[in-house]
Amino acid sequence: MSNLLDKYLFQALDAYPYNLEEAVESLNYALSYDEKNPIALSLLGQIYAENLKNYEVAKEYYQHALAEDMYALDVYPKYINVLLWNEDYEEAEKLIDFALTVKGTDKAMLYLKKGILFEQKKDYKKAIKCLKLAKENAYNNHFINDIKEEEERIKNKMPKKKKSKDKSSSKKSKKKS
């Protein structure tokens, strides 16, 4: 039975994202052999999130996938994306904090997601702190460059600091002396 399950999972993974009909059909066959398979549940969640924009249904699939296997490490970033897209910020923060405790998760990616969460909440200082943690946990130059771009974007959103004295008042004080 496992061979048929694997066959349908591979067919679904091969078909996604180019042939959604075939991917979903293969996932349905895979789930008929094992209705709790985290890979199939996760891919269905991804289809509902990215292609159908049905975030509530996607969340349910991701929840079921993680309930079956909390070490389904690829699920965390995708599930967090759905929570961010759906503006479920509190839930996203809890999931990120939990995922950071799971052995083997991509800590750099999780800190990046947390930075994006704080950016969306307009807490730019916390966002920058999270991106620094993401850089510390990244071991890939391309990913580090991506983090730097995110950091630059967030810094550009930060309110500009005002000077304590305007130029006209400083000129007047110079004339008096």
C-alpha cells in the first residue's frame, strides 16, 4: 500500500503547480490510502492558499498536517505565509515561536517570517531585530542577500528622525554671540 501512496504523492508533487487538476486528483488518491499523510495535506493546503486564495481551508489542511507530524518541517513557512496573508498576526506569532523550538526547522526562515510579521504590524524596530537574528542563523549567501534586501525595504519604511533644532533657530543663536 505504501508503494501506491508514494506513487500518487510523487505524481502530485510532479504535477504541481503546472497541472493543478492532475495534482489534486493524485492527492485525492494518496489521501484515500492514508487520509492523515502530512505531505498530501500540506500540498493541498498550498493549493488552497496559493492558487485558490482560500486561506481558511488552507489553514485547516496545514493544521491537520502538523497534528499528524510536527516534524513536517516544510509546513511551517507555508502555514505562516497563510496566516500573514490572512492577517492572523497573533496566530502567526504563536506558530513562529513554537516552530523555533522544533528541532531541525529553518531558524533563519522563521526569523525572516517573524520580521515580516512585525513589518506588517508596523513595528519596524522589532522587524529589524528579527532580520538580524535571521542573518545570524543563515548559512547561505543568497539567503543572506535576500535578508539584506528585506532589511533595506523595512528601513525605508521607518519614519525619518527629526533634528532636535531646526536650521533657522540655530542661525539666530549664532548671530547673538
